[in-house]
Amino acid sequence: QVQLVESGGGSVQAGGSQRLSCVVSGYTLNRVYMGWFRQAPGKEREGVAAILIGIFGNTYYADSVKGRFTISQDKAKNTVYLQMDSLKPEDTAMYYCAARGGSSWNGPLSISSYEHWGQGTQVTVSS
């Protein structure tokens, strides 16, 4: 059974940093895509960052977070991280970790490309 457990959320002031972690079990982190998504109240869930787990660790970012967020992997710990710097109030959302699965593929930042989801961790950025 695949399990994804996020942690690291909380409240932070604008301009601050936060690191989210996603511990994965029941799923082999090798040559697969892992993604971070977020959903703000009243808005649709959107892709934030994704990584192709492997030697090169290709990464992908939404334009809104490019240059501020960094996704990374630690295969030994079966963990994917999202380092968030220069946070803005508009980054406030529930953040979800996701693992590739299913037959649909619409790119690394598309919700439909992922099958397994964590329960989310709340990030609140105050101005």
C-alpha cells in the first residue's frame, strides 16, 4: 500500500522560508515522478514542482514559484522535499505530495499524471 506523509507546514511571515517533507512508503522511488501540488481556498489544485527521481533528478516548476522553490530527493530516506524561500501571502495553501501512477500522462505538473496522494500540510504566509 502506497503511503505519502507530508510534514513541515506551518505559519511564516512573508519573505521567510519553509521546508516541506514527503516520506514515501510502499512505493519505489526510482525513475518515477514525484510532485508537489497546492490548493488555496476557493481555488483549484495546481502543480507547484515535480522531480524525476533518479541520477539526474530533472526538476520542473510552475512559473509562479520558479526561482523561489526547490524540489529535491533523498532516495536513501525515501523522501522528497520542497524548499520554499521568499514566501509570499499568495503561497498560502494546503500543500500535497503526489506520486506518479495510472495510465494518464499530461506532464509532470498535471494532477492527472499522479495516482497517489498524501493528506496535505497547511502553509500560511502572513504579510
